[in-house]
Amino acid sequence: MSENYSRDPDGRWGKDDVTVYGTGAVRSAEVALTRYDLVSPLGLAAVAKAAAEGASKRGDFNWEKGIPATHMLNHALRHVYEFLGGDRSEDHLGHAAWNLLGAIHSLEVWPHLNEGTLRGANCEAPGADGGENAD
């Protein structure tokens, strides 16, 4: 059994908050904010298989050269619709999940590849402002 110290009003752990275990061990409580133990190992295996297939075709880490999120989202959606259409010739859901993870990575790591490529508020198309807000 462990004892968690208090959280702030928004439910976030403070920097110095810790979990004290019944054994006396102490560890940062920040792990409660990222729960890898709740990720499906079956889903993760499907993503890893999709990654291996891509690596065998294009090389390890080819995607880390930089791919815009819009391209990854488009591929993810294609795989979802292939699955919904009844195609079971490949693991479309594993490929869709891989592309969604890649899109998250792209948005975080390569913002320059994604500027002006995604819809804005109220589903406004990219570039719909006529270039008024361009750099």
C-alpha cells in the first residue's frame, strides 16, 4: 500500500510530492500523470508490427526525417476507413494507431512542418485568412 501526498486544486502533483510505500521506499508521485500501465499491450504490439513493416520497406527511423502531421492523419484515416469498409488484408487499426502517434510526434517535434497546414477554429481551412496572418 502506498500513501500519496496532496495534489494542487487542478489535480496536478507538485514538484516535491512523493509516494511513500509501506516498505518505507519513497518515489516521485509524478508517474500518476502518465499511466503506461493502462496502455493496451495488444494495441501496442499492433503499433510495433506496423512500425516494423514500415521500417522493412523504408528503413529504420525514416519517418523521423520529418513528416507533416496532415500526411500522417490522412494515412491514419485511410486505414480506419479501409477497416470500416471490411478490408482485413492488413492490420489497418495498427497502422492507423501508428500514424496517429506519428502525428502527435510531428506536432511536438516539427512545428515548422505543420504551420498553416491544419484547420483552425470553427473548422477554418488552412490559409483561409487570405494570408493576412502570414509571417
